[in-house]
Amino acid sequence: MSNVVYELVISLAKHLIANGKTSSFDTVAQSLNTAAGYPQYKGGRGTARVVAGAYHYADRNNRPDDAQAVADAFRNKQGHKAY
């Protein structure tokens, strides 16, 4: 996965947290599809893998605040924290 995609997810997470909001994977999919210019993500496992990848990318690059933002910002279909 491209680091650009991970950075997009991290930016979205930080924006959500800064505004006291959370989001479902469906919303992440919409943002990724808009950035890609075509429908690629549906909000399911593929989107979850991208979000997990963004978390691990931030963690590996010594960006714990960004990793925490990703962990706090996104919810699964049941509304629970994804991580």
C-alpha cells in the first residue's frame, strides 16, 4: 500500500479527533474513493486493512500520536473502536 494512502487516512483521523468525531469504515472508503477518482473501496475488509496499515505505518515511523488518532477515530460496523 502506498504511504500516500496511509497519510490520507492519518490526516482524516486527525481531523476527526480534532473535531471530537469518529467515523465508520464506510466514510473512510468514500474518502479513499474520492482521492483515487474511482470506486475502489466499499468499507469492508479492504478498507479495514488500509486503516490497520495506516496505524502500523504511523507506529513504525515513531508517530505514536498519529497511530493513536487512527485507533481512536475509526469504528467498525457495530460502532466499536476498530482497535
